[in-house]
Amino acid sequence: MADHYLKRELYELIQRDAQSFDFLQEATLDGIWFWDVEHPEHEWMSDRFWTMMGYDPGEKQPFASEWQALMHPDDLKSVYQVLEKHFADPAFPFDQVVRYTHQDGSLLWIRCRGLAIRDDQGRPVRMLGAHTDLTPVKQVQTVLEARTRDLARIARAMENAQEGIIITDAQARILSVNRAFTQITGYTAREAVGSTPNMLKSGHHDGDFYHAMWQSILHTGTWQGEIRNRRKNGEEYPQWTTISRVPGEDGENDYVAVFSDLTDKKQAEERIAFLAHYDPLTGLPNRHLLMDRLNQALAYHHRQGLHLAVITLDIDDFVIINERLGHQAGDLMLCQIATRLQSALREADTVSRLGGDEFVIIVHSLMDPEQIHAVTRKLSASFVQPMPGEDGHGDVSLTASMGIAFSIPEVDADTLLRHSHQAMYLAKQKSRGACHIFDSSHARTIDMLREQRQRISLGMKQGEFLLFYQPKVDLRSGWIKGVEALIRWKHPEQGILPPAAFLPQIIDTDLEFQIGDWVLAEALHQMNAWKLNGRSISVSVNVSATHLLQAGFANKLADMLLTYPRLAPGDLEIEILESAAVEDWEMASLAMQDCRALGVRFALDDFGTGYSSLIHLRRLALDTLKIDKGFVADMLDDPEDFSIVESVVSLAISFQLEAIAEGVETERHARVLMKMGCPVVQGYGIARPMEADRIIPWIEDWEQSGLWKTLQQKKSG
């Protein structure tokens, strides 16, 4: 009855017959509803509303009030609130988007609109309205909003990327660039957009280069490589570029170029390449380049039947000059000495600096060994004229001791160099400025060396050797990164001797391997003792290149580690000298990989003094670069050393290695290194090497009141 009554009323309102109203229901996509306000139980929903909800109208029409159960509870409350406002104020529209539940459980967004029909007194007596399904619109809107958010994220990522980005159309017109593009090239976005990337051309590459580049892009969709471009200020710079083709919906292709400035990397590579072959102070060849030239020269001279001489020249008492005038003045004199030595020799001869005040000279093409005396007189004459002092210190007179070794068929480059060193030591024992020629038949020299080795062997058997430990710390957190094990000889007559007093005598002998094995075993034993005492302290151990390459080294190390199951293999770090004469880097890399398989870490010690190249750094399984203490100690006064330290820190970061600075002596050293990004340090400014039983008390004191505390307080202050 209610349905018939309401339908009749509706007919009267629209002044149409029933047939017309039925047609209206079928023609419109909206669901029509009618409600008698004075009789709330009288409500009617058109068939279209129920089909919109997924129901059969024939089943649902008698239960029209069920529409309320289909609406979201929060929206139903809102509908009644808006309805009350509409009843109270005709100007307030009844128009809301609400949520309904479809028969299949999905959510529908329905726009519900209505208008109150009022009596003569303005009171609402009936409501007529319609439901419109907005779900497809909402779905499109949701997709568009998601795409808009994605595009905003892409735009933010592009703008904040460290790499320069250029987007062009199919005609190579620039559509967009990011902030890094401006920072790298100097061109603003306004200057770039609408132009082409040709604005960056330097003229360095020819047409064939660009033809090959575009052929790759067209055939494979991408190209990457190094390009030399030009900034707005005219400066050329190298950049690594990746260009990708992006197909468009209209069939046209866009192109995206992502590039990074290689200037800093190239400078670092050039610096490392220079350090790999030349002494950074004097510019003379270093050990690596010296040995390369010496090997080539020996092969040539043997074929030609000529003589070759190697002279090791050492400045007498140069350490006193450094102590009296300072390292800066000493470095200046070393540069002057290098210049004088080069002037005293022929262009074909080689002058190199191996470090400190030691120079090695290769004298080529001697018809007669006696000719060497004329060479040594010219070298000695280089020191006759005093060296000018610095800052009013006056002239300084120097002398140099020289050791000479001649090439013979059965002697290789390493042995020849060692002979010249031995001759130089004998020259120093004579007097200042003396010269000594190595005599392989000189029995006393050989006997002395044999006696020294026997005494070292006896010391091993009698337990005269011990390990000192020098802490390595992180200045930011105060964390103890570990300790470095340093061998000492507790000689009964001479007291505590440093490694330099005995290790050179055992190079390339079985003693070198015996002492190396003992150091590893002793370090592991001490690590285990600390572990049992509640302290986990990692230890780094210096291992010579020849020891590392000894057959079965990794297996022997594995057996040692098995002896101490409590220890984590990663707590042991092996340090190898950068300047070590590793002839076969491929073998060294394999040996290191075998050790890394055990969990052991590796550090390259005294980095910057030898001849490592970027290729070696990539091949070697390294964890740490240790910056040579000579550079660190002088970096506050020597811009060259400062630059080297800074370059090595940057290089370590690039290769994802940890940099450790040795030779930190003052708080100022520590602050500067932290600013460089190298907070991990060791040196006398932190702690001197100490015996094992002093390490834990030192750590406890460091944690409470170490230098790192002072640095943190000053930073916060």
C-alpha cells in the first residue's frame, strides 16, 4: 500500500502518467528515491538503485528501508545531519557523496542529492532525490592521484640527485634539467631548456665518436661512456654519461642522460698513479719504478756486455738536521739534493728516492768498472757546496755515504740493490762521506750476517721476543677499533730492540717465516687471553709479502685459528706493506682470498709510500688503508703531505675501505683528520706501544678520559 501511495503522489508531482514514469526510471542511469517526511515509513527506491547495489529489485522493493543498512555507518550519521540542515534552511543543499556496500562486498561511492517539498508554511513534507554511482570516477581519480604522487616523487628524486640529469625530446631539444646539472655545468635551467646538449660540447671528440654513440642508442636503447664536455666558464671536464631512449605514447622517443663529474676522481687517479711510480716529495722515481728500470737495464747490459752500477747514497746524520731545523727544512734540503744529484749524472742514468734520506742511483753503460770513481767524485762534489738553510738558519754542510754494487750475470735486481745497501752500511762504518764497493768475496760481511742470524735464531729458542700492542681508536665514538701487534727483541745485553734492528737481517730466509708464524700465534694467544678476561680486542699483525706468498700459508693460519674456537676470525687483521716487493700481484690476490675465506681481514700499511695502483686496490681483497705516519706527522706544516692524506682518505671512501691514520701525535692532528672524514687513528698522541698486560687498564682509562672526550667536549662547546 505504501509503495502504491507514494508512486501515485509522485505521478501527481511530475504531472505524468504511470507509463511515462516507468520510462523515466528505465531511461535514467540514476536511482530515484521518494520519501514522505510526515510518514517516514513510506519511502520508495527505484529499480535502478537496487540494480546499482547488485540486488534484484523485485526482492528488495518491499524492504526499501534496507538501504540504510547498506550505507557506511559514519556516512549515515552525516546524511542525517545534512538532512536536518536542509530541512531547517532551504538554501542549504542536500548533496553528499557517501559510501554504500555492494552485494559482492565491494565499496561504492554514491552521490546522494535531494530536495524537500514544503507546504504553505515552509515545512518539509516530502523529499525527492536521486543516487548517482561515482565509483568509476573515484577509481580514475585514485589512479590519477597515485600517478601525481609518483610524478612528484620522481621530480623530487631528480631534483635532489647527485648526478646531472638531462631530458630531451626526439629532436634533442632539452625539456628539463635538474639542480645537479646546473652545479656541474654552470648553466641554469632557463638557459638549458629549449637548447640542445651541443651547448656542452668541448670539441674533444670527433664526429665518429658521436656517430658510434647514437648508433648504440638507436640499436640497443642505451649508451654509456666517458665524455669530455665544457662548462659555461669554458673549463673542460670529464663526465661519465649514461643515455637511454624512452619510447613515448605518441610514437616519438624522448632521451634521458644521467651524468656525473669525474674531475675529482680523475685527479685522485692521477695522484695515485703518480704516487705509484714517483716520490711525492722530490718527484724522483720510487722503488717500484726503480726496480722496473733496473730489471730492464740488467737485461740490456748483459746482452751488450756492458757494466751497470747501483749506488745507494745515504745522507750522513740527516736525522740531526731534521731535529735541529725541523722536518720542513729537512724536506727542502732533500729536494735540493735531488736536483744536485740529477745535475751530476747523465740523462740516461736514474736517480730515485726510496724514503727518508736514502737515494739509489743506476749508472748505465760503464765500459770499465773503474769509471765509477769519476761518477762518485761528481756525486760527492754535489755536497761540497753547503745547502742553504731556511728562515735564517744559515748554510748547512752535508756529506753522504755511498755503497756501490756492480752487475754480474748471476745477480738479479733485488740482490744487486741489497748488495749496494750492504756496501753503504760498511761505508758508514768507515767515516762520513765514505764510499765502499761491494765485494761478494768479502767473507767478513757474510760472516757478520750469518752471526746475526744465528743470534736471532737463538733468541727465538730462548723466548727473548715479545709483542707490544698499539691501540687504534675511533675519535668520534671513543670505540677501540683494535690494537696493532709490534714485535720487540728483549736482548739480554742491548735491551729492548725495535724491528729495524733485526728484521732486515732475516729477509728471504727461513727465520723470516719462523718469526712471522710466531707473531701470528702469539697474537692469537693474547687475543684469546683477553677474551677469557671478558674483553674482545681485535689485533692486526704485520705479515711480509714473502711470508704471505709462502706455500700453505692459509692452511697454517686456519690451523692456528682452530686452536682458539672462542675467537672470531674477523678479529684478526693482516697488514701488508704497500712498499713490499710483491712481484706477482695476481698470486698475492689469490693468497689473500684464501685467507679472506677464513674470515680474516686485510689492511694495506704505509699507504702512499710505495707503488700501489688502482688496479691493485681493486684486485686485492682489502678492508683498510693505513696512511703512512710520515705524511700524517708533517701534514700540518707541509701542504703536499696534507694533500696526500686528503687524497688517500677520499680514495678509501671511493673504494669503500676504512682509512686509518698512523703517526697522530697531537690533538690538532686528530681534529684535522676528523674533519677530513678519517676518525680512526693511532699514534703517540693516542698511545705508545705497550706490553699486553697494560692494554686493558689503558682501555678503561681511555673510555673515561681519553682524547676523544676532549674532542667531543670542544665540539659541543
